[in-house]
Amino acid sequence: MTTLDRTAFPMTGAARPAFAVRIARNLVAAYKAWKNRRAVYQLGLLSEWELSDIGLTRADLHVAWRLPLGVDPTVELGAMAEARSTRELRATAERAAAERAARSVC
């Protein structure tokens, strides 16, 4: 007998629990995305100053609202805020370096 004649794990019903787990995970992910989408709509009630305080703009909210329903908009908003913060920090560092270079010349 070779190892291909028999398997140690019978295949009857083995795929069903994995399928049920995938369905449950997809339902949980859809619920979280829906809940986070509602939170993004609540961000629309904030003023421009409050949005800038958390690193967002009104345009960022419009981009998040236009995402497909299955996509979590808070992940995209977090990425936008982080990218903007990184660009601002880099610009500040470059300005400081330029000022130091200008002072050393004089």
C-alpha cells in the first residue's frame, strides 16, 4: 500500500466548518465597515478646524464617502492623515535645513 491509497483525514464535512467561519468573518467585517462608515458620516458634522486638528480635510471625507461599501473608510482616512503628517514633517525639516544652510553662508 502506498501513501496515496488512504488519507489520514476524511474529507466528509471537513470543508463546511471552514466555509461557515469564512461567512462569519465576512459578516463581521461587513458590520464593522458599516459601523465605521457611520462614524465617518459623523465626522462630516465637525468644523474645518476640528478636522484639521485630527489631520483631515473635508475633501478627505468626500473621498472616504465614495469608497465601495465593502471597504472600511476609516482605514483610508487614517492613511491619508498619516501621509499628510509625514509630508508636513518632511517639509518642516527641509525648511529648517535650508535656514541652517543660509545662516552658515552669511
